[in-house]
Amino acid sequence: MFIKWKYEKDDGTAGDLLVRQSQSEPGTVQATDDYARRVSIDEKNNLLITEATLKDDKTFTCMVVSGINILEYPVPVVVHKKPSSVQILDKAKVLQRDKPTTVGTCVATDANPAAKITWRKNGQPLEADGKVTVITPNTKLDPATGLSTTSSILRYVATKQDVGAVFACMSTHEKTNQETVLEPIPIHYPSEKVSLLVMSKRPIVEGDNVTLKCHADGNPPPSSFFFHIKGKKIQVENSDNYSLAAINREATGEYKCTLTDNEKLEASQSIVVGFLDLSLSPTGKVDKRLGDALSVKLEKNTSGATEVSWTKNGKAVEEPEFSKLSYADAGEYICKVSMNGLMRRQSFELVVEGKPVITSLTKHRAGDAEHKVLTCEAEGVPEPRFQWSVNNTKEESSYINGKATHKITVVPKVNLTVSCSVRNRLGDDIMTINVSSVFKEDREEKGAQEDSDDQSMVIVGIVAGLLIAAAVVGLIYWLYLKNSRQGSWKTGEKELGTSEESKKLEENNHTV
């Protein structure tokens, strides 16, 4: 006969929504309240409700009326709403170690049904045990809206291992999760251990600045300490360090620091201050005479092994020993002694003095053959002054390591005896040399050349005469031989000659 939809009002009575007499008609709305504009029926007789609210959280009933029977079927409807927000209130600023402290209150507002809240630490769920972890849940229903607000208070007993821990609360509604994370909460706890640190470089030597730092493991760190410095107790506020300026060897010993609120907690450090004393004899400027002896003594007072080095005029040398001083020994001597970063140095400047002595006096002719160069060399300290007994046209001088050289250029017109004298405040010396005239040497050289030419001509003449004489003798001898041979060939003929020649020939034959 017809189909009707109705619902159960808040007072328990039934309220009509709409009715349909036949499938061909759209249905007649019978509701007089807010449902009048929000309900309709489709071709399959389904009830449609638009703009659902929490007020629709009711039981709706479908009634079918036929000629012989009335059938009803109730449909309970639940309207869900996720929380409007999830936040943590009353956040803790610090957690006290070993004391229950409220971490915060997690609140999930305006949900239907009420949301479920859980707590996590470092991503792991926290289970309430009533001792270390205490969780107090609460749910409030707003009668006006029908929405529920869920809250959960977490109290936690922190330890030192919880430093940096991250707490979070999670709201679960149906299949939706919302999480809110807390920033890491500092954990306060008293100091249990104190340490004393020496912040200065090691090893410590005299003159260093040393800083002592007292460190305690509490949180927050203590801001006040007692430093025990060589029998004195010194309080330091708002700092954890104490400085010792330009420390000396007397500072060697044990140092302590304690907390001002708990002097039973203390720490100590031993400090050893290295030192190096150096004594050199002689020092400064040392004036000595040539040939003297000089004793060099080095004394050390140190706290450890040392390295000793010597330099003379910037170059490395062995430890100096002077039994008989020479000019070459003069110079600046520096002794350096080092030990574990500590270095001491002392020096002396040795000056070896002596009266000047001329070592050589030489001469040579200049390249232009018109001048002569005289060179006088001498040794002496202080630098000697040169004086010559002859005028000159050019001078050159040098003085290196006690050796002086002085050159002059002269044009001697006559033979000269030239003297070179040297002088300093310790004495003098003189030496002479014979210098011949440049012009006389030229004449002698020219005369010697002419004599040589005359002698050459005489020799050539003698040789030519000897050759001519030899030729004449040879010719005579040849003629003689020729005549003798012709006589022997005419033995059988009568020879012509004077009576005297015949007589002499006969006498000769008889003698033979």
C-alpha cells in the first residue's frame, strides 16, 4: 500500500520523514523539522539524507504497509568526525633525573567517536607501568556538538641515558593517525664526576701561560668552582677556568679543583715546568791580541736533556777553542741551547788585534808600458793606514778579514827606492823596493836590440868568409891532384925541367 521512512527523536518518539504511495510518484515529505529539506527517496526506495551532521547520529526505520501486514526494519546510523587538532600542552622545559616529571598533555579535540591517544619515545611506544611511565587519559563530551575531546598526560622518570630523547603523541581515529612531536627536552641532573684539564700546550716551560679548566658532568654544568693553587683556595664564578700567566719553575706541583656546592667532588693534575739556565763566558765584545789564548766556558742548569749548537757569523761551527788566536778567529759567535721547545742563546763578538806586518811589496809594468804598479800587502787589526815615499797618480785599496792591500800607479823618470809603510794604533812596519826608470829601461832595451843586430851581421860575415876560404882551398887541392895524376901517366917519357929540379929529384930517389 505504501512505504514510509521515519526516525527516532531525541525524546524517544517517532518522527515521520516521507511516504510513497506507489513507485510512480516521487514520494511525499512529511517531516516538519530540518529534515524537510534534506531527505528524499530514490527509485529503489532508499532514503537519502544530505548535509549529514552529528544530529543524524540516530536510528532510521523503513516501514512497508501491505493489505495484510506491516513490516519495519531499523537502521542505526553513526556519523564519524576526525579530531580538529592534535597538540601537546603544558610542555616541560626540563626533566629532572630520577624524579617523575610531567612531559606534557596531548589533546585531540572535537572527534566522533573519541580519538585514542598513545605516547612514543624515540619512535617506540611507551607503556604505562605506574612507576617510570605514568599515563593519565581523559575524555570529555560536548553536549552541544556531541563531539568528544580526548586528553592524555604523560609523567616520566628520566635518566642520563634519556639525554636528547624525542617524545611524541599520536592520535588514532578510525584509520587516521595524527602525530605531534616534541623538541628534545633537556634533562637536569647533578654532577657525579669532576675532571681538571690543562689547556696549555705540552711540555710546559718557563714563561708559558697555563689555563686550568675544571669540568663537571652535571646538567646544567656548574658555574662556580674552587681552584686550589699552591695552597691557596680561589673561587671562580661564572667560569670554569683559571689562568696562570708567565709560569716559572716554582709553579711545579699538584693542582686541584672542586665544586663550590660539593667539595667532596674534586680532580687534580700535576704540572711540571721545564726550565733552562745558560751562562756563557765571555759575552759581549771581546778584544784580544794576535797569538793570545782565549778560554770559552758554557754552563747549563736544565730540567732535561738539551741540544747545543754554535754558529760563527751565521754559519755552523764546532764549539770554539782558542789556544793561539789568529785574525781568522775573529767574528760573532752564538751559542744556542734548546730543550723541549725552550731555547736560550748567548753570544760574544771576538776581535783579534795586532800591529800591522807587511807580507809583500811587488811591482809590475802596466799594460800601457808607461806606468808601473806597486802593490803593498799587509796584515793587521785595526785596519792599517798606508803611506808611500813617492807620489802616485792612482790608488786602489781593500781590507778583508785583517788583510789589507794597497796599490799605486807611478811614472818613475829615474831609478827610485820606494818605501811602503803601514801603521795602526798598535805599531807600524816598513818595506822598500827598487824601481827603475821607465825611460832608461826603454833605452836599454833599444840598445840591446841594436847590439844584437851588429853581432848578427858580424857572424854572417865570418861564416861567408869561411865558406869562400874553404872553396879556394878545395880548388887548389883539386888542381894539385890533377897535376899529380898527369905526371904518373907519363912515366916512360923524358921529363923536362931545370938541372936543379933534376938534381933534387935524384937526391930524393937515392934517399928513398
